[in-house]
Amino acid sequence: MCVNSCLAYVGPFKDLEACSVFSEPRYNTRNNTPVKQVCTILLGPQIQALQRSPQGAAAMRYRDEKTTQILDAFHAEVGDNQIYDDIFSGEDFLAMHERLNLTAKDTTVMFSLDGAQLYQDKKSDTWIAVWIILDYNPSIHYKMKRVLPALIIPGPNKPKNLDSFMFRSFHHLSALQGKNGGSGLSVWDAGQNEIIQSRIIFILGTADAVGLTEIDGRVGHHGAHGC
């Protein structure tokens, strides 16, 4: 990555020898090593580790069980009394569930990004992204043990081209979605004692009000005509 956090040398920038903004060199001249690096933790191997125990495999079935419960209530014409207590209760998700024919083998994920000020009196704008596995019960899927690291941009400056830093995470996600002809990533399911094909379904990209504009490209609150 650029030493000033302008961009990451991936995608259209992968062949640059210097930053296109301030012309800072990409490599140290003495030993030809990167001046600074951004850390991406791939999603696929982490998903493959989630169901290696019977307990882990059982916890990952919450989304399928919850969706079945909701749909059964609608079919029994008691849907008007439904309690909206999870993302799976919403009409948008249920429509997607039907359109994609989701099963208990599939994995639904959410990407979340935010900046962190590590020091009170020192400039340090570190950005961190995580993957949230939505197949868990909402009482546990935000617990530290369940949150999967995705990306660490060390700073100290705010990233200028955040798309380039997220490129590897979503390029990898796209590759997972195309695995085995689109049938999914191979995952060992200890509950079923077999290898399953799990499709990785991207549900949401989230951040706070400031970070969200960095993810989706909208004008921020400092814009002349803010979104």
C-alpha cells in the first residue's frame, strides 16, 4: 500500500511503482521490500473452520431453522402476529431466500467497516473491517469469538481510495461464490459428518454514517450537496 494510505497496489493499481497521488515509491530502494502493507484475512478458510465441531455445525443452522419457522407461520396464516426479532423476519430477506432457494448448507455474511483512533493525543487513523456470520443466533453472532477479521489498514492517515483496500476481500468473496461451478465452497460439516457445498451469500455492507459513504461512494456530510 502507499505509505500515505492513498491506495493499495491491487486491481488497476497492481503494476504501479509509485503512488499516483503523491508519487511516493512503492518499494524500499535498499532491499526492494514494500514500504507499507495492508493486511487482508481471507474469508474462505475462516468459514471452513466454523463447522468442524458438532456444536459449531449446530449453531450455524439457526438461520435455516428460523426461516422455516417464519414461513410456516405465514403458511398457517398467523403471520400477522409475527415478532420481528431478526433480519430473517424481513420481507426482503424472505424474498431472497425464495429466489435463491437457500438451504441449511449456505452461509450468509455481512461486511462491516470503521475507523479507529488508537491514541488520544497522536494521529492514528487505523481502519478495521470484519465479517459477521448471520447464520448464528443474533444473541451470539456479534460476540468477539464469532466475529471474523477481514481487513486492517494501519494508517496513520485516512485511506483515500478505500475501494482498492477492500478489493482483495471482495475479489476473494466473488471467487468463493463461483467455486465448483457456483455450487459453493467445500466445507466439512461435523454435524452431518460429510463435506458439503456452501454458497456464500453477501447480505449487507455496514458502517457508521461517516464510514458508509466510503463503502458505497455517496457524498459525505461535508459535501456541498450531501446525500
